[in-house]
Amino acid sequence: MSTAAPAASSRDLPHPVREDIRLEAVLHALSDPMRLQIVRELAADRTELTCSQFVLPVTKSTSTHHFRVLREAGVIRQCYRGTAKMNGLRRDDLDDLFPGLLDALLAAAARQATRLGG
């Protein structure tokens, strides 16, 4: 079994290689409302966003935790550009490994948000 891609410098963050992304980890990462909101925003924007572009009703340390869980599960890719930590959805990897899963989850989350008025 391969391990996370090695960090090239102290500012590089470890990510699982595509072959190591596990369905259980992805589902666990997306089971939290804040993490699901992050993924929904990344999917809607279709580009990379800085951590500060997300308005989450949690502390900075809790927000950092949510981004780390998503990264370690292979749902997002994070990299530094200057002083900004950029976040991008690993849509290609997820779609290749689990065809239709991300679209189904995003559609279900949108229906739930509409139903709950959020």
C-alpha cells in the first residue's frame, strides 16, 4: 500500500495518492455539515479558494481541522501560493474512483438545504 505523497518542503501538505483514497474516508469527511458546506462551495465555484474565502460559523482552529480532514481523506487538495493556502476539490480523482458519487452527494445536499431552508 502506498503512503501519502511526501511533502517536498515544510510548506507542502501531505495528500493521499489517488490509489489510497478510500470510500469510507471520503464519506466520513463529507458526513460533517461544515465540511460538506466547504465541498459544496468548492464545487459551485469550480476554482481554488483560499481558506479565508469560506464563511464558517466556527473558530479558526476548528475550520483548520475541517480542511485537514477533507485533505487527508483525499476530497480536497491544498497548496500554498504565497501566504495563502489554496483549496481545490479533487473532482477528477473522486469521479474516477467513485463515478457519480460526488454529483449524487452534492445534489442530495442541495435538496436537503432547500428542504431545511438553508
